[in-house]
Amino acid sequence: MRFLFFLLLSWNLFAVTLHLATSTNPARLNPILATDSSSSEIAGFLFNGLVKYDKDSKEIIGDLAKKFYFKGEKTLVFELRKNVKWHDGASFSAKDVLFTYQTLISDKISSPYSAGFRFVKSVKILDRYTVEVTYKQAYFKALETWMMGILPEHILKDEENLMSAKFNTAPIGTGAYKLEQLEFSKNIVLAAFDEYFGGRAKIDKISFHVIADPMTRFLMLKSSQLDLGSIEPMAYERQLHEDFFTKFNIYEKISLSYTYLGFNLRLEKFKNPKVRKALSLAIDRQELIDILYFKHAKVCSGPFLPGTLAFNEDVKVPTLDIKRAKKLLKEAGYDEKNPFEFEIVTSNSSPIRPYAAQILQHQLKKAGVIVTLRVMEWQAFLNMVVFPHEFDSVLLGWGLSPTPDPYLFWHKDSDKKGGFNLVGYNNPKINKMIEESQSMIDREKLGKKWREMFKIITDDNPYLFLFIPNSITAVDKRVRNVTPALGGIWHNYIQWEKE
């Protein structure tokens, strides 16, 4: 027994660990309930979907499914891998796929990801390793929805309340890493799963240090206490010296995300389109970027990202026009004696957003608009402001898929508990266009429809679309085999090694 203990102690002492940081505690390490960035990031190491994007985020390839194909436009068949184990040693099978689907469509959970399965007519087990999915109609994201992490049926089949289940903080997945330690506000440790179907990861452990303060994260990275981390543009330009670049490799690319100021359209004050248009004309988006990002971001002109079929290059960013902004506000009933007032709420989980809020406050003041600010801790922000819709406006960001799904953010049916239509946007024309687009599998026609939506949504100003930041990542040069691709650096992380 002592010898075994010595072996375990020795392994822990000599285990190769990749040190990362996360700004907040994960809310739920359950792939179908993980809506915050920390939970999603960590759950990504613990679970697999049936399919995934390739390294360039262009093609969909197999993950838990070794093969997949369509029979006609409405039937999708997945042939599953036979050598997949759950972290507890149980074998993965078609039962787990059916269970995950049934959980997602049940009324026992509240998940924005359930919307992706609304067109599924049936999921049938053909045999232990074959699943047939039949859709009510052709669906343009039929494959991509199955990137959702699959849950273990043998563990959760008798769970009465998944929303508060122990599983959410003690997950069992099929991923390359399994959860070893979860200390809230301190440390989350993942250990390589020896029986991972893709081969054991070469780095033994991944340690996520929970560090809310961005400056502390930055200093830990500079002192090599972290092996990898994001760098804010201001720090990159002003606070890094030559010695840092001798120790770290830098990888920079445009992110699949944008930052926005979203108005609560359920409130009377924001229902007048002249008010929203005035606020849009009263801000200088390029000034925001110049102050906060230097050259490491670009202005966001609408709801879908550049480089995608949905991006409408004919829609131009509004030009700063204080005079017209004041005129529109006056037409809406606001002037110096009766100024338009509202609050911006954001979180301190991002070092940029509180500063962005201050700049917006200053810019809008020039048009006679009075803005108050509130900066909150991330979980309190989500639970007290975002999810219950208790806000005037929120300064937030979305990370988007290379294939956008407007239904999640812009359809009236997504304005519900757990839905991503946080601002309560409801344009009947857009609702109809989204519904029509769901069954379009002709990519050219679908792209044209998306680009039309892009213009209508942008003209409605439910958000002030602000900027698309670059992702700047520093990786310690002791970490080898990091291969950048269009989809980022993480595509081959199980091959990474650390000296």
C-alpha cells in the first residue's frame, strides 16, 4: 500500500502540467447547460460531440461518429466509434446519443441549445453503434447541431433534476481529459484520460487557475506561472518587452466574436426606433478601437461576422453625427431639459468592457444623453441582470459559429428563459425570414437570405454593434507542437508536449 502511495505521489510530482487561467468559476460543467465562457471552455476538454469542425473551421468531420451521411434531405445516419469509453470505464453507445437528444427536448431543462433540435422528428437506434435522425424538414444546420457534447445515459438516466445535479460539478465525459479537482475560486485540474479514443494526451494535466483580476492574470503570464494566455492589445503594445518574446510565441487572428451594447427592447424608452438610431449616431466606434485596441480589432457593422456567407459588405458602419443624433432625440421628446437617460451594465470578467462602457458614457454625453454605469462580478451579472432581463442595456459579446443561426439570437421564440434573444427583439419580417431560411440547404440562396437579414437587423438597431477584437494568444516556447490554423491553435492539443 505504501509503495502504491509512493507511485501516485511520484506521478503527481513529475506529471507534466499545462497552466492556464480562467476569469470566473464555471457555472455548470455540463455541455448542454454550459452557457458561460468558462464552463464551455473547460467542458470542451471533457466531452465530445458526434461531429466537429476541422482545424480550419471549414469542413465538418467525425468525432464520436466515425462516419455520417444523409439519406435524402431529411434523414441523417451516424455510425459511431466502437472504441469509446466514458471516464468511469463504461462503453459509449447509441443509447447515450438518444438520451442526450431526449434530455435536450424535455421540459426538465432550460438550455438555449435545445433550439437546434426543434426540427428533429425522431432519433432511432438502428443498432448499438448506429443512430438514424429524421428531420421534419430539410435543416441547414442538421449536422452542426450534433457538435453538442453527448451525455452518459448510464449515469443520468435516473436523475430527477439535471439543472441542479451533482453531475454538473462532477462530470463524466468521453473527452481527452477528465475532471480531477474542482476548487471554486481557486483551481480546476483536468487529468489526461488514458483510454481516450484519439490516443492519450501527451500533457498529463491541465490546471485552470481561477483569477478574476486581469492584471493578475497578465503578471502571472509574464512571470511564466501560466503557460498560455490571452493578451489585451494595450498590454501587448505598452507593457511587453523583448525578454517576453524570447520566452513566448505570439499567435494573433481575428476572433469569431463581437462586442455589442444591447438595449432592453421590452422597455418603453427603447421602443422608439428614433432613440436607438440617435444613440447609434452618437458613438464613435473607431475611437473605441483606437483607445482600447490600437490596431488589434476592427469595427463591427452587423450581426454576422466578416468572411462568412452571411456578412453583408454593402452595410456600412454609421458615421458619427452628433447634430443628427440630437435632432432625432428631440423628435422623440428628449432635449436638454428632459434628457434621455439609461444605464449600461457590464461585467468585470473582461478588462476591456468596463473601459468601453466609460468611453460610451463620455461619447453619448456629447449628444446630451445621460448614462450611468454598473460593473458587476460575472456570475452576479448573469443571474441578477442578464438572465432575468433586469437591465436598460448590457455591454456583452457573442462568440459565433462559422455557420450562423439567426434563430438563436433574433427570432421572437428565443426570447425566453435560457434563450439567447436577451434584448427581446421581435421583428415579424425577420421572424418569417428566419423560419424560411431554416430549411434552405442551397448555400447561395441561404447566404442571400442571411445578408438581407443582416441589413434589416442592423437598421433596427436592437444592438449597437461595436467591434470585433483580434485574439492575441501567448504560448510559452516550452510548449511544443502548437500548430496555428484558421480555426485557432487548439485543434491538436492532445499532441502538445511541454519541456
